[in-house]
Amino acid sequence: RKVLHDPRFWKSLSNSFFYVTGSLMVILPLSFVLALNLLSLNQKIRPVFAFCLLIPGLAMPGVLSTLFYLFFHGREGALNQYLILPLGLKPINWMMDPSFILPSMVLQSVWRWTGVITLFLLSGLEGIPKWQLESARIEGLGLWERCRFVWLPGVRNLMLFSAVFLTVEGFASFSGAYSLLGGSGGIMDSGLLFVTYLYQVAFPGGSGSFDFPAASAMSLLVVPVIALFLFWVLRMRSMSKVS
């Protein structure tokens, strides 16, 4: 009852939902486009570009968040220096403006996971039988038709796996947000994610309350919701295969 009447608990869930949804909407299409471009490259140079995309996913979250913070930090950050100011706009304090804190965290997720998901999808595209692409070429299918009838069906299961992976990772995300915001959730709790709030409730480094019962109740309330969502996604996949 205490948790259900806690506005910060609902705020953290809302932020986490936005974080996960934004990550899915950007990473999956971007990774698919990058995978198609990598597929068109020569096989000798393709691994080099694939490895470069994979580097952020291999880095420790704390290191990645520190680099990302320098990229966004204040007027001297790279994004302001090379994009915002040259356009004649006022510099944006990305990590102090409540309107930009959560989108910045979504961009951090995009930076970290796009290369990993691209590698998954590239593996799926390389596994599509050559005769399907040859048939599409003979039929005169354009780019959109090949995406719809050949490439997307070929990586559908990998898309589903990637969506499940990003959903679980997004709701369990902690180290990246902690490195950027110090476990505070940012101005007006604009970047307060679910696990960050659990940390604040449970441990002295957060709020100092040592309220383990409340933290446990929050975890137990959220787990069934995520489990039901993932079950629904897998159920929809099974139904689509039958149809």
C-alpha cells in the first residue's frame, strides 16, 4: 500500500517506460538499416566496420557513461560545439535541463546497443538463402519490396529477440544512469529510472532509508508486469507462425 501511493515510484516507472520505448523505436530501425549497409560491403572490409560498431557495447557502462557525459556536458560538450552552436542556436545543458535529461539517456542506450543489435541482424541477413534474393531480383522487386518480403521476414525472430533483450536491459538499467546522474535521478527526477529509485530506497548511498521491505515490494510489483509483457510478445509470435 505504501509503494502504490508513492509518486516517485510511478515517476520512475514512467521514465523507465519512456526509456525502453524510445530505445526500441530508435535502435531497431537504425540497426536494421546499418545491417543492410554492412551486408552490401565487401566481405574483406565488412568485419572492420562491424567491429567498430560493436566497440560501445563492449565497453564498461561506467566508462561509456563518462565519455557520454563529456560529449553532452555543458557549453563545451562536443554536441554543443559541433552541432548546436554552428546552427546559431543557444547551447543546451543536456544533463541539467529536465526536458533533455531522459532523451539524453535514450541516446546513451542507442550509442551502446546499436552496434550489438546490428551484429545480430547482420548475422540473420547473411543467413537468408541466396535463392530468395535471386528470385526477388528476377521478379524485379524494388528496395521496399525486398525489405518487406525477404529481409524483414528473414530477421523477424532476431528482431523479437532484440526487442526482448532491450526491454529487460532497459528496466534493469542502473550503472549508466548512475554514472550520468550520480544516483539522484536528475533535476525534478527527470532521469529517475526504476532500478535507480530502488537503490535510493534500499541503500544509504541513495536516500539512506534502508527500507528493504519497500524496495522488495517494488521489485515484486514490476516483475509480473514485465513477465506478462514478454509472454504476450512470445504468444503473438507463436500465433503469427501458425497463421
